[in-house]
Amino acid sequence: MPSSNQIQLLRRRAFNRQGGRCYYCGVCMWLESPDELLLGTRSHRAIEKVRCTAEHLIAQCDGGRTAATNIVAACARCNRGRHKLHKPPEPIDYRQHVARQAAQRCWHQRWVYEAGLVL
């Protein structure tokens, strides 16, 4: 079983490799503290959705390994959204679905777009 230090390291590396943006939706995420995004007085619950998480492209329950080649940085909204589904879609399919929703500005809450966190 991977250690939390290993996952933290892989999450940080993915975050840096991706320029601090979510693999799926492209939102600017925070890694250590919400203060990194200078969002002011947003609720903890709202800000939590743009927190950086380590996303296994191939889930561990499907044989995916905790390795740099299988870990990307994803916002909590995208990570949870993918895994809430009965059968999580393939990463490329989910990325396309999220991109369509984000292009219509209906993936994240309005404040995320207003704050300029999505390109």
C-alpha cells in the first residue's frame, strides 16, 4: 500500500507538471492552502472543490498503480465527479465531457468563472 508521503509527492509533482491546473477542467487549483488563490471570504465548502487531489487515471481497484505515470492532479470537483459514477469513464472520455460542460460555464459554480480560475 502506498504511503501518504508518496501520494503527496506524486500529487505535488503532477500539480507542478500541469502548471497548477486540473487535468480534466483546467481550473487553477490550490495545493497547500486556499490562500494561494487569493479568493477572499469564500466558504470552506466552496473552496474545497478547487483543492488539488491526486487522481489515479486507472483506479487502484482496477489494478492501477500509485506511480507518476498513473497520477495526475485534478480538482476535488472533477475527481469526486468521476468516481461518483457507477462505472467511472475512461479519463479521455471524462475529460471531453468536462470540457464541454466547462465551455458552457456550467461545470463549476459561477464564482469560479468570475474569479478567472478557468481559462
